[in-house]
Amino acid sequence: MKCPEHGWLFPEEVDVSGDKCHHCGKKVEWGRIEKMSKSKKNVIDPDHLIKQYGADTARLFSLFAAPPERDLEWSEQGVEGAYRFLNRVWRMVYEFNTQWSGAGGQGPAVGWAVPTNEKSKALKRITHRTIKKVTEDMGRFHFNTAISALMELVNAIYSYTAEHKESKDNALKEAIESVIILLAPFAPHIADELWEGLGNKGSLLNTKWPEYDPAAIVEDEIVIVVQVNGKLRGKVTVPADASDDAVKAAALGDEKVMEHTAGKQIKKVVVVPKKLVNVVVV
């Protein structure tokens, strides 16, 4: 919507009839949906957005909606999504802050979290993979994919805490603190508030950027897809360092695979390392 006097408008700046500018009463023009660009003279003033949602939401949406080299496609739903994500992070921190209350603000847990079971090992793994991806993506100015990785980590934390609420869980502490540190370049105000909310002293600006542990991102087990004549017939879980022969044996021993190979001649078995096994039968 565009006013001849005030330019591009937000929906709330148009009267209830939807055809007049709320500021001057002039008739607005409904244009086609297009990306914001200075050359098209359809850039929206961020002041209104900042006033309603805050500077962190405006920054996060702008960086997530499009890579720096591309025009930004404006989306009310996208702004709301960025706002909801930041609120979700805020709730996550304060809902689970009691997990390490009284820890004395020892700073980031990165590097010393000790997994206690398979689920905490998995959380540690995705935490360090996220650290790696965000660090590398920021170096390439791929801010949108870095933010997407952070969203996936937050989802993993919520899934983990839904069934694993041990007190003073170091894997959980590491994951949440890593989210806050990695979020800081995109939403510095809320990140600094949350850092202090965890009991840490001093500004987050003085906190060292986390480094991922290469050993932590290596999976103990991997899932291999098994095909029979190119069609998916099963999946098997094998050690990450399993040999091709071991993977082949596990695939041929799978119950569902055996059903589709019973009474048939196995012509060959093709193993794509760490990905799939294709059993060719005639």
C-alpha cells in the first residue's frame, strides 16, 4: 500500500476501509508484491518497525529474510516470525535458568560440558555443529543460514528439555549459553540482557567467541538407508567407523530388506560410504 504523500505504509497506517492513508486521508494505491529496493523506491522506513518490535527484531528479520547481496522481500509474517523467535529464546533462558541457579556466573560452558547419556551427547553434538556453521557462515556473510542454524539449535534444546530435565545439566547449559553468544551479532540487546540473566558479570561484548570441538561433532552411530533395486526398503544403524563389509552385513540382515530379497538372487551390493546401501536382485 502506498500513499502519494507518505509513501509505503504499514497495514495499521490505513483506515478500516483499506483505501485511505491514516495520516492524511488520501487514497492509497495497492501495488503488486515485490522486493524492497532503492532503485524501485519502495523501501519501508524501519522506524515504525523498531518502535513496534524493537531494533533486534528489525535487524534479525533483515538479515534472515535475504542474503546481503539480494533485495529484501518485505513480509509481515517474516517480521512476526523473527519477533516470536526472540521471545522463544527469552522464555527458554528464564524457564530453564533454575537448572544452574547459584552457579555464580562462571561464563560460557563451551569446552567443558560433560555429556552424561546418549541424549546429552546428541545435544552437545548439535551445539558444536551450530558453533561451527554460524562461525563459518558469518565469515562468508551468509547471515540468513547462520540464523537458521540457531533456530534449529533452539528447537533441539526445547525437544531435549521436554523429556530431560536433570538439574545442573552441563550439556543443556552449554547449549543455551552458546545460543546467546552466537545470537549476539544479530540481536545484541536481547543477547546482552539474557547473558546477564544467566548470572554472568560484565557485558557479552567481552566474552570470547566459542570454538567448536571437532571430536564433539563426530557421530558415534549413523543411519544408513537400504535400497533394493533402487527402492527404499529399510534403514540400519551402524557405528560411524563401520567398514563397508560390516555395513553390507547389517543391511542384508535387516528384516524388511530380507523380505524383499527372499527367494531372489542377489546380483551385487553397492555401498555408498556413510549414506546408503543398494541391493540389486534378479
